[in-house]
Amino acid sequence: MVEGISRTGWLVAVALLAVFAAILFAMGRPPICPCGTISLWHGTVQSNQNSQQISDWYSFSHIIHGFIFYGLGRWLLPRQPLWVLLALAIGVEAAWEILENSPVIIDRYREVTMAFGYSGDSILNSVSDALFMVAGFLAASRMRWWATVALALVFELFALWAIRDNLTLNVLMLISPVEAVKQWQAAG
């Protein structure tokens, strides 16, 4: 057991993840990669398996989501038990993943980000993204704030160096696209 999360807390977390997966299934998302394979890691961003496998370059962003959700939870709801904050974080992450797999966001990603052929995530990838968020949340709950911030910066800079994308650029390009950034990303 992780310190601060009761058996009830874990049952709530598992139930939320199951409901989340069921919603994605009802939306028509594929359970696994349409290619028919399951891989632990897929490192090619511009491919039909990106956002389809268990982990990819964007898994780092989901760990950072967990860091952010833990920090916000402790700041906004300091008296709530850890499992309540985790349940809220899973709810926010699931809501984002559901929105991310809606036609409006899929089309937006295709238009303004480096995800040129993006068709949405598999259920496996979306649930894995939520689990990476949980890992980040739990890690942040055990680290000092400055270590969490430092690790987030390392993840952001590493992804920027490796694939010319990261959480910061992803949010920027989704909300307020910058043509020079799009061209720089495409040149990589």
C-alpha cells in the first residue's frame, strides 16, 4: 500500500479507471493499436502507432500532469486525504483523455500541432496515460516540491531535445498555434 491511500481509495481509483475505459469503448475508440500489436514503448512520433501503445514520448507529459495535479490538490484542498486528491486527479485526467479523443480535438491536433496524422488514442494508450499520471501524482506526494519541479523540467527538456515537442509546446500549439514553432517541429 502506498502511504496515505487506503484500500477504499485504491478501489475508487480502479473503479474510476474502469468507467473511463468503458466511456472510451462506448466512444468507439479501439481497445489496442489497429495494427494489432501491443508494445511497451513506441518511440516514433510520426507513425500510426504513436498514441496507440502502452508508452511513448508523451508519457513524460502525463507524469508531469500527475505532478501538477498533486501540487494543485495540496494547494487548493490541503485538508483532503491523499486518496481523494488522487480520485480528483484521475477524474481530470480521464476528462482530458475523453476530450482529446473527441473529433473536435483530434481535428485541432491535426491542424495546428506536429501530430499530422493523429487519429486519437487507443484505449490501452489512454488508460496507460492515466496510469502514468497516477505514477507522477504518487511520486510528487513523496518528493520535495523543488525535486518535483526539477524532474518536470528535465522531462520537458529531454522531450524537447528528442522529439521537438513536450507538454509546454503541446499546450501552446493547441491553444494558440505559432507557425514558426510548427515549422521548426516539422523540420525535425
